[in-house]
Amino acid sequence: MADNSTVHQVLARYRFRSSYSWELIGRVRYEYDPATGLILASHALLKTLPVGGFDGYVMGLPLDAAPPSRQQPKRPAQLADDAEATQDQELYNSLYGF
């Protein structure tokens, strides 16, 4: 009889401010019905969970698949150079030895 299960890695979504990353937390085994292809059961072994920033979302990926790329927050537009602010900064640095 053939083995009717597949093993995947389990990743948890870890949020920090407006970006998130995927952290490896364990493995999951899916048992499926060979006649219909439907998943009959899943058995997960979670070795760790993120302490802060974990929003409860987990994802199972094949063992050889890479996690999705990390989403980077949008950076604010750079402000134009302010001559007066630059002079103030230079004066401050000269007075306090920076």
C-alpha cells in the first residue's frame, strides 16, 4: 500500500510595524484520500511560536520551497536639504565636539 501523506514545513507570520516575515516553526503531515485527493487529516508538530508580533496565521509549504519574500515597508519621501537646519547642526556639532 502506498503512503498517502505528504510532509510540509510550517511557517508563522511575524509582524513588526508595517512589515512581516515568515519564521519556521515546525512540520505538518497531510493525510489524503487517494481516490478523491481530499485531505482527510493534518498532523502538525510546532516546535516554537513567535513571542511578540504573531498574529495567528500559519502556512504549510513543501520542504524544498523557499518562504515568500519579506514585505518591506514603504519609505517616506526624502525632504529637500534645508540650509538653515544644516547650519544649526554644524553649530551644534562645533559647540559640543561631535
